[in-house]
Amino acid sequence: MPTSSRSKTSRPATLGALKKSGYASRSVADEIHHNVVERLKSGDPLLPGIVGYESTVVPELENALLAGQSIAILGERGQGKSRLIRSLTQFLDEYVPVLPGTETNDDPLDPISAAGRALIEEQGDKTPIAWLHRDDRYGEKLATPDVSMADLIGDVDPIKVAEGRYLSDELTIHYGLIPRTNRGIFCVNELPDLAERIQVGLFNLMEERDVQIRGYNIRLPLDIVVVATANPEDYTNRGRIITPLKDRFGAQVRTHYPDTTVHERNIVDQESVEFSDAGMQVVVPDFMSEIVAELSQQARKSGEVNQRSGVSVRLSISNQETLRSAALKRAIKLKEQCASPRITDLPALASSMRGKIELETFEEGREDRVIEDLTRRSVVEVFKRAVSDAPLPEIVSMFESGVTADTSAALPSREYAARLEAVPALAGVVKSLGCDGSDAEAASAVEFVLEGLHLTRQLNRDVIEGGFRYAKEPPPPPRTEVDFGEGLDEEQRAELRRRFERRRRRNRE
């Protein structure tokens, strides 16, 4: 019967009791296969918490897991590869019996190590049994050029030799990470960074499912499912996965960045860190969260950003956290109980974006200019989607009558109420954005609408001390015929006309 159905008190404590219970060993691949089948039958999500992969990555993983294959997961940085592989332990049985004290998690019914066989030979059916949880059956190694075969497979332990054992004795071996993950899942993170000679050492593990240690006549028939992650760009930059090793992976799965801002926002909501501050509340309006998500989407389409390097989802997460922090800081300084990020907080994103995007060309100061341009484009796109049905001409007409509006990151939220009173149509748009719950949310919505109108060239914006002033300039007077010098002769008039045209071209430029 599956070990997960056993309570802690009913699990057999000795080898004899385990045999009487009818327990039957099964391989790791078999465990995963059966548990995936049960998950599919129940209709529950296969990988809860993995967003945006439902119709792309997850079906390929389902096939690989059902087939009991080793898997290589390829994708750019920040695509959730590590989260994917670490979630695979949920498909292992909750508990499996092991022989206590064995470094290789020996199955009591089929021990593979000399220590395990000796223990059963000595104690027989009275051999004690321990139960290993699925979370303890996962091993991971970050591949670096200095990783050795001793780290992964094992080597002679000089201390055991000093205790009097012979070098030919299997008990002198100190097992590496892979044998210690026997009966579990082992992952090599960033596989291309592993030296090629070490990759060759994994051949037996991948195909024959055993390992050899140095020159010993020892073969450990390990039961392991191997998973690896890699960034395709690393194949040319830092290393590569050698072809024979790639051939030994049963499945190769490609990850990707979120296809929509909806998926991006769901990931941000799930992963961003939020702190509870006594008496303080930070509310992020939908349009500000949408701007954060759109900013990453714009960066992934920009020709100025190196797309081979990728734009990680961590960019969106960091930006959301930075905006919340900027809003909270303002609320603390102004002694407000509620805080909401505003358009005037967006310059703070420069600190959380630097280093997360790589430009195609390097130029001093260019990174901040690209960030500013991407931010403007994101605000425009979100503005067009959010206020497509709003009475914007009514707002603009009020400004044409001489109304102006000042905004600032340091301006108290309650002072934005005056803008709403001066422009009633603006109050209606703020309400349609769902931001009439607090002064902080209303202030955020006012800035969003004003900036959107400016970026769509419906309002003018001047930089003032600490913020911006929005206004509508009156239309220019109708053009009249220019008198190029009354009383001058034709040659003098022509010269004046040429000077005028040159000056007008310079002004346009």
C-alpha cells in the first residue's frame, strides 16, 4: 500500500514488520508515474503555483513524468526553472522506508551498499527501519567549473583509512551528492557550466543507472531521476552540454516568459514580499500593477535591450516591491495611514531595473534614458486600455479654460481632492478606475490620468520644483501674411525673407 496513507504510528519499525505489512518496493520513476496519474484523475492542478505554463510547459512535463524520463529544462534567466524542478518532489510518495545509518538511503528489501547488507545480515528481521520524507529525497548541485567527480560521486575518505580499513574496502568510500540522493530526484542546475570531463562521468548514471568510484570494483545501482536546467545562451557563452549527455535526457522542455500582463501580475502577486506595518496600509491600484507588468513586457520587445540575455520576471517583482516602498515612505513622512504608489514614484524604479536589463550598446547614462523611455511607453499602453471609455475631452476642455494641476511625490494625498473639485469629469474617471476608496488611491488615479493625457499629447506638462504642472496651452493665433520690410527694395525684402526662413528652420529643429 502507498506509504503516504500510513500514519506515523502505524508505520513498521523493523524489517520483519515491513515484510508482514505487504509493502512492495517500487522505483522512483514508478512512484512519480503513479502519483501523476492520481493527480490527473483528480483534476487538481499538476503544478500549483506555476503561472502561465498551463498550455505550454506543463503538458510536456506531464508526458515526461508519465514516461519516467530524465528531463532537461531549458530557458532564459527568471523563467522559474528552479521552482519547477523543486516542485517535482510532490510526485514522490510521502514516505519511504530506509535503513538508518546508510549513506545511500538503502531500501530495506534491496540494499545496495555494503553497510546496508551488513546491517541486515547482522540483525535480520529485527533490523530497525526509518521513514524518509519526500522533501529529504531531493538533491541539487549548482554546476560550476570547479565541481569534481568526488563532489558528485564520491572518493576515498582518509579518516576511514586512518581508522585501519584497507583501501580496497568499500567502507572507506565517502559518497558524493548523487549516491546520497539514491531513491530520489537529483538536479544539476545550470548544466552547461559543468566541465565536459565531469559531464562524461554522468553517462553511466543516465544510461546504466549506476556509478563507479575511482578504481574500485564497485558499482552502485542507483535509483535516481535526473533533472537538469540550462540557459540556452550558456551554450556559447560559458560552456555547452556535450551531445552524448543531451542524448541521454528523455525529454527537453523549453520554458518562456509570461505571455500576458495578466500572467506577469499573477506571478508578482505570488512572489513579491509584503510587510505588515502597524496602522499602515499600502494599496497598489490595478493600473499601477499593470504598469509594472507592462514595463517588463515592453523591455522584452525593445530593440535597445539585449533579448539574448533576457528580461527576468524578477524585474517585475522588484519593481512592485520598490513602488510599494516609495509609497510607504511618503505616507510615513506625511503621517498618512494609507499609501498608494503614484506616477511620480516611477523614477524610483531605476534602482530596481539597473542590472536587470542589458543594453545592446553601452553608453554612459544611456541605461537610465532607456528605462525612462520604457516607463513612458508602459504608462501610455496601460492608459489607453484603462480609460478607453472615459470622457477625456471633457477633462481637456476644463484645462482649456485655464485650469492647471500640480503633482508631486511629496504632495499630501488630501490636496489632490482640490483637483477633483476643479475638474468634475476627472472625478468620474477616478471613480471608474476603482480608486475612490481613499485619498491615497484617488491621488494615484489623478496623477495617472494627467500623465496619460500628457503622453497622448492632450495636455502640456512643465517641470516645476519637486514635481510637474499640467496645463493646456491656448491654440496659436491664425497665421497672417508677414510684411518683410515696408519701404525696402526687392533684394532687401528677399534677404529678410531668407533670414526669417533660416530662423524658423532652426526653431523647428
